[in-house]
Amino acid sequence: MMDALISRLAELRVPGIVAGLRAVAVALDFTPMVRSNLLIRNSVIEAFQSSNQRYHMAQKPRAAAKKVKDRWRAKEWYKVYAPDMFSQMQLGETPAESSSHLVGRVTEATVQDLTGDFSKMHIKLRFKVNDVRGLDAHTIFAGHNLTSDYVRRLTRRKRTKTDTVVKVTTKDGWGIAVKPMAVSEQRIQASQETAIRRIMDDEIKRVASESTIGEFVRKLIMGDLSRAVSDASRKIVPIKRIEIRRSEVTSIGKMPSPGEETPINAPEPQEETAAEDTDKPAEEAAAEAVSDEASPAQQEDSAASGGDEAPPKPSESSDGDEPTDEDKR
């Protein structure tokens, strides 16, 4: 029956064949096969649309939550302080989500920032956070190093730079790896370098065994350790400069009690120069007083003489002989 209708429509050349077929299908109230196919198609479309809606509805809240969350707002700022050997000066501030994330962080500062000594600006100190109290983070000494430009200025042509690594233990159980550097005034032999390394090793171990961690850091920074090593090495070869290029704390020993260590400060100016400056005006004042007292007598002498020196007597001869008869007349 459907074939007859389709052939009839083709003979009549009805435009819109698809529309005609739809009209025929509605008129015949659909066959069971067509009806079942349409139902399956519609159910599949509805299921797909509903699944897409559920997916998009589930994804919208997640995207909104990611945009709202800000990790920086959840962090707090902590103040970082130096150890007792540097009078617990504030080194700076650092953000962290919690105190547990702050322990173990390392910060740097120059000796000039801590002591005000301009001549020590090339020494950088490292401090590690080991204790957090509230919003205050306290540190311990972790090591030091010299700036690269300062080391390059020391090493020149026709000089020998001798490096070594010395592992020492202080009197209170702190383990430190010290890396000294010796610069000679001229090129030296390998045997002399070996002797210098041996002397540096012995001298640094001796100083460390007699000092606590605070005392050793003071000698390290202020140059006492370098001078001791330099004095011991001069008997081998003339040394131009010895510097502790780097140090690193390898193990932590006994922690110093509060107030036990003497703070490390910049060296005070020498008193001799100050005394000379204070004595100099007094000496100048005394000299001026003496000159003032002598001036009246000098004025009287000059007035009596008429301000001019007496001319030589004509009777005196230049050769020192006795005067002649003509001179006496």
C-alpha cells in the first residue's frame, strides 16, 4: 500500500516528497515498526540530554569553588629573628600557611646588616628556622660564605690559591665544615701547598675545640681565626691573605641558654686616636700662649734697635786679621 502511494506521488510530481510521506504516515496512524523505532530514538535522545544536564550541573559548582579559593589569603606573615649571638635582631618577614611549613626555611643577611660594620659587607650569613612561637620564628646559625666578587679580587696572576675542607667539632658539640682559602704573594710549589693545608687543618681544629659555637662564629666573622692561621702559615711561605671562604653546620650540638652568649657587635673605635684628637687642641693652645707671651719682648727689642740690624763695623775685616794703621786713623 505504501509503495502504491509513493509511486502515485512520483507520477503526480508532487513537490516536497518528504512532507507527503509524513502526511501519509500520519493518515495511516503509523505502522507498529515505525512507531517502535521512533520511541527508541526519542528515549535515546532524552537519556543523552538528561545525562548532559546532570554533567554540566555537577561541573558548575566545582569551577566556582576553584575561582573563589585563594591560597595567599590563607597564609600568615611571620617575623624572622636572628639568634642570641646577634641580639635577636629581626631579619625580615615570610608568609606561611602554618608554623610546620616554616620550620627548616633558610634566610640570609650580611654582617653589615646585623652589626653595622661596613668593612664586613662581603660576608653573608645563613640562618635556619628551628622554633616558632606564635608569629615569631627564631633561627640558629647555619653557615656563611663570602661574595664571589670579593673572592675574585683576592685571586690575581702569579699567585697561588690553596683551598681545603676542615671538619671540626666545637666544645659544645656543634659540627661545622670549614673551608679556608690561602692566597700567596707568589707562585709556590705543591709541597708548600700541602704543608699549608696541614697547618690550616691543625690550627682550625685547635681553635674549634677550645670554643663554643658562639665564640667560634665570632672568631670566624671578626677575622681572629684567619689571623691565627696566617701567623702559623708564614713560616712556610709568605702569605698575602687567608680567608674562611665558606662554612656549613653539619650537626647541631648543645643549644646555648638565653643570655649566655655575648652579642657580636661592630668593633669600637680605638681610644688612642680619640685621646690624640682631644690632646691636640690643648697643645695648640699652649703653643699659642707661649707665642703670645714672647711677642712683647720681641716688640721691645725691635723698637730699641729701630727695627733694623746693626751694620757691620768698618774696622772689621772680612779675613779676621787685626786692623791696620789706616783703619785706626
